Amino acid sequence: MTAETPARGDGRGRAGLPDGPARLDDVDARLVAALREDGRATLATLAGVTGLSQSAVQARVRKLEARGVVTGYRAVVDPAALGLPLTAFVEIRPFDQAQEDDAPERVRSLPGVEACYSVAGEANYMLMVRVASPQALEELLGEIRREARVSTRSTIVLQTYFE
Amino acid sequence: MTAETPARGDGRGRAGLPDGPARLDDVDARLVAALREDGRATLATLAGVTGLSQSAVQARVRKLEARGVVTGYRAVVDPAALGLPLTAFVEIRPFDQAQEDDAPERVRSLPGVEACYSVAGEANYMLMVRVASPQALEELLGEIRREARVSTRSTIVLQTYFE
DNA sequence: TGTGAAAAATCTGTAAT
DNA sequence: ATTACAGATTTTTCACA
């Protein structure tokens, strides 16, 4: 073999689309599913799930990581056990629409802000926050408003059925 | 040792509260933080982080798992790579408030529904869904409405800053 | 709880098919 | 992709403070 072997096509998938998912085949899909269920599954386990050899599984998992399909591994922790039993969704929109729109950066470092999305709708952004108490939520909302100069509209989570 | 050794108090924490978080000490907190960042961190790494021996760390991690503080380990997967680039929040409320309120169970099995919360506010429940396209969202919303007999109000996610 | 050490299992890299 | 093998790491278990 003298020249490089292009893995699949030109790395762009279909007609000029920015490097796409590069479609997962059946085996990859099963690996991903298994790793989503148990991020610590051993190669032996994954080999069993897919019917492939351990070596083949290892190579595939590495590729999935390298391709950015699997971006990491995390322990799932009960928020209540961390002292943050209260979850809320917070929609925010700027007081003054002329101001600079850097809300995501501004709220990122506030403790308790777990996620930030820009959304289409009445609000500009949607946050998910976890706090210790209603009082803590009140304080956090104040920080959010002040830090990002926005108004907030909160939806309190009463119960999490699954996530 | 003849009788069982109660781990801490009576297992209820403070005055009759239903078995609480059992407060994490400093070391546990660091372990949890490390495992949230890297769910595959080795005992050696965790020992380094905490200054404890591997055995001690292992015992603590086991207890955190047994206590339900750490509920599992998951690979983090790029939704786009799975062919689900479109995220949305869907608020739902029943058409007829007299009907049985089993929406969470009904939507649980619908593919693409990633989370379900009951909420305080105008809606009864908030869902987070991931789908392949606007068309797929339309179809999923139809299924949700039909399956759980609810009306929906959706907020499309344009960009995920962090989660 | 904790430590330390030995045994068992797992991962990694390489090579031949 | 598969099998096989060796060396390094990691996990597990156990004796003991």
C-alpha cells in the first residue's frame, strides 16, 4: 500500500455537507447503545453484545471516540444526593435587545446552571438549573438577571420521571 | 461483632426525614466530582485525587453506588452523530382534565423522548425530545398527542451551548 | 475506615492469518 | 476481522491496624 487509504469517501458524506455523522452501521449502533447503558462495559462484554472479537470491538470504540460520536464517559449522580433536589427550567430574554448577546457565557459559570440552549420562541435562551431550595433558586435567578441582564420566566420541576 | 452495625445513626438523617442524602464528606464530594468528569477514572487516579489508598477509594465508591448517590455510568454520545440533530422541549397538558394522568408512562416508550418532568405552571409535563428532522418532530408530536391525549406546545432548540 | 500486598481480570499493542 | 500472545494496568480480595 503506497497511498493513504481514505476510510470512507471524501469525509464529507453526501454532496458537500459538512462532515456528517458518517452513518453508524449496525454494530456501531449496538456498541453505542451498550455504552450508553453502561459506560464501564468491558471489551469482553461489548464483544458479547456484538458478536465481534475483542480486538475488533476495541478498534471500533476507539474510532467512535475519535470521530466524536462518543464524547466522554460520566458517572450519573443523583442530584438530591448532591444537595440539589430542586430542578427548574428558566427561560430568559434580554431587557434591552440592543445589548450584546453573550448570555450563555455569562451564565455558564453560575453554580447550578446545568444547561443552556438558545431557542426559537418567545425567549432567547432556555436554561436548566439545579438548586438546593426555593431560596437558592431565588438567589440564582437574581444572579442570572443581573449577570446576563435578562428577565426570567421559570418553570419548577415537581418530579422527574426519567431523563 | 454480634449485632448489626448501623452505618450512621438510624438511616434517617435528621428527625424522621425519609432517608436523606446522608451528607457527603469532603472526600466523597471529590470522588463524585471526579467521576462526573470521567466516569472511567481508575482507582489509581481517584486515589491520587483524594490522597487515599486504592482500597479505601474503592470502598467509598462502592458505598456511593450502594447508597444511590452514583446511579450509573454512561457514555456521552453526540446526538447529531446518532442522527438526531434536532432537540425540542415539549410542554403537554391533557385535553380533558378528568382523564387518567399517566402521560409519563405513555410517552416513555416513544422513540426520541429523552426526558419527562412534571412541572408547576401552565403545563402538566415538560418533555425533552430529540429527533432527526422537523418532519420527524411533527410525527412525534402527533404520537405524543394521540398516545397521551394531550395538547402540546413546543420550543425548538436552535443551539446547545452546554449541558 | 484505613493500608498494603498478592491474585484475578482487563486492557493494550503487536503479529500472523 | 479473527486469533493469539505478552506486558502493563486495573480491579478485586484478603489480612491486618
